[in-house]
Amino acid sequence: MLLFCLSIKAQTNDIQIKIVTEENEPLMGATVYFETLEKGAVTNFDGIAEFTKIPDGQHQIIISFLGFETFETSIQIPSNTALIFKLKEGASQLETIVVQSTRSTRTVKKIPTRIEFIGVEELGEKAIMNPTNISMVLRESTGIQMQQTSLSSGNTNIRIQGLDGRYTQLLRDGIPLYGGFSSGLSILQIPPLDLQQFEIIKGSSSTLYGGGAIAGLINMVSKTPEFEPALDIMLTQTQALGSTANVFYSKRNEKFGVSLYGSAHYQKAYDPEGDGFSNLPKTTSISFNPKLFYYPSENTTVWFGLNGTYDDRIGGDINKIENGEEGIHQYTEENNSKRLSSQLVYQTQLDAVSSLEFKNSVSFFDRNLTVPDFNFDGKQTNTFTEITYNTTSEKTDWIIGANLYTSNFDENDNLPLQRDQKDVTFGAFANNIYDLSDNWILETGLRADYNTDFGFFPLPRISLLYKNDNGFSSRIGGGLGYKIPDIFTEEAEYINFENVLGIDKSTTNAERSYGVNFDFNYQTRLSDEIGFSINQLFYVTAIKDGLLLNSTDNGLFQFENATDEILSKGAETNIKFTYKDFRWFLNYALIDTKLNYLPGNPQKPLTAKHNAGSVLMYESEKWRIGYETFYTGKQFLSNGTETTDFVTMGLLVMRNFKLGSVFVNFENFTDRRQSRFSPLVLPPHENPVFPEIYAPTDGFIFSVGLIIKPFGNKEQD
């Protein structure tokens, strides 16, 4: 029996399989799968996948990675040689970031448009830090600021490179779902657990996606079902009495697939400094997102999805929230909103070089905003329909498409100011990518949009990419953009839309922009174990006829066009080091946004000119530990007052097990919040004044959580 046990033990092996690119660069994140053993692993930062207890004999393995051709081969265990395999970039296995954001069949390295990519691993880390919404994902990206406009509701807008949130287009799977009336709350109502990746394009992207993408676009790509079932259950609790539950399930067979996502969040009103007013509102939020996939053939996919959210949040006087109105305890802000949207997508490969895609979405948003003596209530319905044709040859790609976008905001008929607005925009576009040589690639595009009220918008763009085999590449590009005016701006949100007049289309012009981006990238191995990469970006964006909210003589507010430009220019630096299981990210952003329509061309309020960050990550099969430090420089308030700069720090510790993970997160553990520098609420108590928000308001948040994976944790397979 002893000899038999020793014989059995000798028949299994601990092995390493290394995956590299054609340039012999280690490929992190590739999947290596033993078909008969049903055992898989993901390569680490050195491109190595580790396995234990692999039996002697011949095994079939499958190696895959987004943007690379899937590779199948057989290996003999034990092996007399090192198990090293090269993956080839290929157009047959499309990289998701390419398909969605650039609509091209090329991989990212061969696209002249500059794309920033946040993958599933980093999304997982940010979901742990904030499982309720995507603000954490975006806040820590270089050059992106999350601007909170309301203490009581937490309304938050995205600012890319110093430009207001209305200039950024939010997409989900390439479809515009979030904007207009819902924009201030959208960030708070998008949970991250069912997202596969983020794609960020900075600078004008209106040629491919139409009006609204002046500062850039953010495309959130959803997870899709695979043959292996997936079930993730995530439970989180904070010391600030916030509880969150997320559940995601997906599975497909030969003809059908399904993904189901649900999220529930409850937050008790939270007042960390004890001034009697909430820094986090009392919140009840429920989201659901079911999708059905149909695969009639290998070349065709049809899917239909619904996205629903119910969100009720009330902030303000803690005593009134908990006990009702009494004496001076009178002020609250309550937001009740409902969202329902549908998505229908048809994709088919017509032949080896051409494909066709059809998209349709209908989005409905209903919001009721109530503060003392004022109520704002309305509904907005948006529709989006698009068809695109894509064809490729040896040296060129063509994308041709047309779309129709409608928006209809209907304010409650019982309210005194009727600010209803309807917009219809037709668009057609063509985009071409051409290989001038092995090192130079040119991209050109032209969109022609026609809005029934604001007229015709020609939107050309051009980009040029240089790359070589030594790890260096550079891109330069520019284009035009535009934005149809509506009342949903940060300034109007700040005053709860009270006494704000509707858009006068006869006297107000659409906002127009032009911008240029230039960047260079370098990636190398400093040694066998140390990797290094740097990306340096320079940009300029100018907006003409910017939409301003000005007061009138009768106490109302009306929208007018600025007499001069809003000019944003700056630079972004991203540096990355890797060493075995360690990653170190360094970033810096210079944001110089000037309001040239004001005397002296002042810096845009609530925009820090200098921002920097450091993220150190350790990631092994069992542990994930991250330490973050972020610096936010001085800002100016609207009255010209200069604020203080500050530093925030965070620490994340996660332990992986076969059936899930446990984690603790110390967010902003130095407790930097605005109330330590200046008051968040000014008297009188019964009718308070809320100063502008320039720093975190919630302070230190400690959370613990559990991720349950009944089908197994891939990191532990």
C-alpha cells in the first residue's frame, strides 16, 4: 500500500506554463485551460500560469486572450522543456475594447484613436471599494474628476479634463442610456458588478457617437454569458450603516444564453461631524438587469436586455429624516427616481471581411425632487436607433453608419414653469483606418448630424499613429464636437432647477468645440522581472457658445451663450512598474481650464490644477492587497476663494478561497473631508445654505464584505 501511494503521488506534477506575445513580452491575464481536467488558471504579471497536481500523460490545453487568436495544443507531462507559448494578435478574436468604442475590427495597438482601458481585475477592486456605483472606478482615473453638486442627495457629475459633466457621453454596450435629466444621479445608479470593462476616449468623439461627446466618452461593457456557468454573490457592510447585496448569474448553450443581475442597497442617513445634517442621504436603491441572448448561427448574435432602477434618497436635517418636521428641523431634499430602458442588438458576420450591426434602445427616466416650498417633477424618454456596416481589407477598415436619436422631456403640468423640450437628431457617419506602412496608420472620419431645431453639424476628425517594434508608439488627433442645449447643467442642478427658465431655441445656439490630443507611449522590460511603461498625454479643447446660467432682473435664471471660449488644456502622465506579483502605478494630471468670457480669464471653479496619485498592488493566487494615495491641489470657488489642498489614502485587503473571497477596505482612512477645512452647512438651520463642494464629504468609510462563487473562484482553480 505504501508503494502504491508513492506511485500515485509520483504521477502528479506542479507545473508552470508561460504565455508571451510575438515580441516575447509576457502576457498578463491570458487564460490557460486543461480541457479534460476542467482546470484553468490566469497568467500573472510575468505571463505565468501555475497548476498543481497535473497527472502524467498527454493533455489538450486551450490558451486564449482578448485581441489574440485562441491557441489549442497538446502537451506532455512531465515535460523535458520549458512550456512557453506565443499568442498571435488576430482579427478573428475581436478585442472587446475595439468592437465597442472604436467600432473597428483591429486591436487597440493598431488603432490611431487613443483609448484608456479598465479591465475586469481593476473593476473588481473598485467594486469592493464601492459596490453601490461606478464613482470609484472613474474618480481614480487620471484627469477625471467626480464633482458632487449636492450634499443632501449626493448628485455627482463626471468632469473629464476640467469640462462639465454634460460634455461627457455615458454609454452602456455602445448605447447612450444616461444623460439629460438623469445625468446628476446616473453615476449613483450604475452598480459595477456586472461590468466586464470600461473604455474611455478623451477629447471629441462626436464623429462616431454624435453630440455630447465633447470632453470624451465612457463606454461600460457588460459581461456576457459563457458555456461555463458563472454566479457571483457579493455582500458588503460599512461602518456608516450602508448595506449592499449584488448577484450576477450567466450561462449559455449552443443556441441561447442568459445573464441576470440584481442589486439592492440601503444606506442610513450618516452625519460624521455631528452638525445635524446628513453627509450621506438615507437611500433605498434596487436595480435589475436581465438579458436574453440568441445565437442562430456561429456568425450571428441577437440579444435583448432590460435595465431597471428604483432609487429613493432623502438627505438634509437628520432629526427631520428620523423623526419628522419639528421646530427648526425643517430642511430635507428628497429624490425619488425610476429608470427603465430596453436594449436590442443584432450582430452578424456577413462574410470573412464584413459585418452588420443594428442597435435600438428606449430609455425612460422619472424623477421627483422635493425641497421645502419647491417641487421639480418630470419625465424624460430617449430613443436611439443605429445601423452600421463594417468591412476590412489587408490595409484598410471602413465603418459606415446612420442613426436616429430622440429626446423628450415632459415636466409635470401642475408646476408653474413649463420647461418641456423635444429634440430629434438624424446622423450619418463614415470612418476609415488605413495602414500607410508597417509603422504609420492613419484614421479619418466624417459625421453629418441634423437637428430639427439647431440645424446641421459637420464633424470631421483625423488621427495618426506611429509605432515601432521597440515598444514605442505615439498618437496625434483632433476633431470637432457639439452639444444640443438643455436645462440639465451643473449650475441648474446646484439650485435644484428652482426659478430656472427653459431653453429658448430662438435665441440660444448649440455649443460647439474643437480639440487636439497628442500622446506617446513606451513599454519595456528593465530586467527579466521588472516591467516599465509610461504614457504622456497633452491636450487642448475649446468650447464656443458655452451654455451659461445667468440671473435676470425678476429673480429668475435664464440660459445664454458665452461671449468667448472655454479653453481647457493640460497634460496627463501615467507610469507603471511591475515586479513579480507587485504593480506600482503613478499618475499626474495638470488641468488648466480657463473661462475666457470672464474678465482676467480665471480658472474654472472647483477644478484642481494639480492632481497626483500612487497605487501599489500586490496580487497573488490567494491575496490581493492595495494601498492608494491621492493628492488634490488647491481649487477656486465661484466667489474667488482659494481652497486648501488635501491627500486621501486607502487600503484594501482581500483573501481568495476556492468558493469565493473575503475582504476589508479602509477608504479615506485619514478621514479627509471638507468639514475639516470649512463648513458644509451655513445657518439658518431651518433654511440652510450649502457651500460648494470641493472635497470628500463622507470621510473615512470602513467596509467588510464577502464574495461567494458557488461554481468556484477562477483564481483558485
